[in-house]
Amino acid sequence: MQTDGHASIYNLIDKSLAGEISGQEEQSLRQHLLTCTACRGYLDASNRAIAGLGGFAFETDPGLPDRVFAALTIRAAQLETQRLSHRKLAWSYVAALILTLVGSFVAMQLGDRFAAAFSATHQQVQLGLIAIWIVPSVCFCVLLPTLPMMSKRWMHAKGLSL
Amino acid sequence: MTLAATESEPERIARGLRQRDVALLQSLVQQYQCRLVRYFIFLLGTRDSVDDLVQEAWLRVLERGRSYDGESRFEPWLFAIARNLAIDHARKRRLFSLDSNDDHEPASFSPVSSTASPFEQAARTEDARHLAHSLQSLQPAYREALVLRFQEELSLQEISHIVGASVSTVSSRIYRGLAALRQQMDGGSHAN
């Protein structure tokens, strides 16, 4: 079959099959196909090739959907647990932050009253508050965000990672 | 009117994925299982590991479902996930490069096997049997473009989004793939 005289029409047929032909091009293609046997042959061969692509029936493992469902159910449960622990962690962080702020406020504003109540100096009360309240709260604030990473490393080390 | 009655199919899927609705995922698995298997086989040219990849693809859908916005169709998003998995898998096995930007580069992977190719095994029609050999030797990128366009009936834009290439590259792959198949169908009389 001679292709030289029909190359531009073959190109249009390819464009049409790929889905990028314009309305005007399609119209001129239709008109050409009415009179040209060679180009109709090219289109038929292309359509046969495309139809041939639909002639494959790949066998699927009948047990595959059940395996996928089981894996999805387990993974969904793991993700839910992870989400809840992240939420708990977020609340713990907020609590630690509030404790830090309240502790600092108490140390600054109410140090004198505590000093009078416990017969201590203002400085001693502040040091006590820093030691038993503010420093632990700040430590929680700093350490909490690293917990998921540490737990992931620990699980990985133990071979428990997902 | 209820929310379910007004939302489109992609929106319904997006909502289900955001909620990690396992029942929705199960129905999607049933609906898309054969199509995913076919896509992986066209992409990789082998049946090996396809079941594992299908399972992994659905786990990724579950994990990353929140990134699907429901504004576009679900299929391109699903096939993009599947494609990334297939590329990772192929890289690990060093079989071939789907990322190659050079469409003229010959396929660097042609499985040498005494058994029939997955295409030969799956051919159910005379035309499919004619195409099976040609498909096996065709570049994966061409096979992929053909299956996405003519089996999944995706638009060029959607395919372009999945493969991360321009629309003109995608159409060029379709033309070349079609040319190879046509040649096989009619003994080369229409070769460009």
C-alpha cells in the first residue's frame, strides 16, 4: 500500500484515535475517507489493533480480593490507633505547655505570697517552682514531639515496623 | 435533599477515603481489581509480583486517600499511585526504566523466558493473539499509553498527568505504539 500520498491523512487518523483532533479536521477526514480506500484500510487496521487490545483476559487470583480486604482492615486499624495516639500526644503537649505558662506566671506573680506562707525567701520559692514545676513541664514540651520518632525507631529496631 | 444525593461519584469516593471507610475501599477493590492487574501487566510486561503490587496499591490508597480531592476522576489518581509503585518495583529489580525521557531508547528489558508471555497467555481473540508478541517487545511506555487511552479510555490530559509527561509526548507514544501494533496486524503494509 502506498503511504506517501496519504501520510497527512494517516496522521489525522492517528490524531483522531488519540482523541486530539479538531472538529474541522474531523470533517475533512470524514470526507476523505468516503473516497479513499487506502486510508479506510489504514483506519480499519488501526481499529482492529485497538480492538485487539481488548481481547486480553488476564486471570486474577480469586483469593486476591480477600487478601487485600484483610490487609486493608489491619492497616486501617493500625492507622486509627496511630491517629488516636497522635491526638493523645497533641493534648499532652498542650497540657505541658499550659503547665509551663501557668508555672511561670505563678513563679512571677505569686512568689511573695508563697514565700510568706512557707517562711522562705522569694528567691527560694522561685527556685523551688522552677525545679518541681517549670523545668519538668518544659522538658515534656521539648520531648513530646520527639516521642513518635523515638517509638518508630524502637519499633523498627524490634522488627515491629508496619 | 441529602448530601449523598447531591455529591458526585468522585466526591463520594473522596469523602470515603478521608474517613478511611474500609467498606468503600472494598467496593473499589472489587470494581478496579481486574483493571489494576491489566495496567500492571501492561506496564511491567510480566505477571510476576502483580498481585503484591495490587495489594500495595490499595494500602497506599488507604494511607494517602486524603490527598484525593474528588474534583477529578478517581481512575487517574489510582493509576498514578499504581505507576509509582511499579516504578519503585522495577527500580528495585533493575529491570527497566519507565522514567526514561528518551522515547527512541530501545527497551532495556525483554524478559527471556521459555514460557508464554502474559499477553500470549491472556489472548482470547485472534487479533489479540496477533498482537501478543508485538506487545511483549514494545517499550513499556508505549504499552502504558495504549492501555490507558484505549482500554481505560482516559483523556490525553489525564494520561499526561499520570505519566508526568507532556500531552505531545503522550500522543507521540500512542502513535508509535499503534504503528507497531498495526504493523503486526497487517504484516507491515501500513508502517509509517
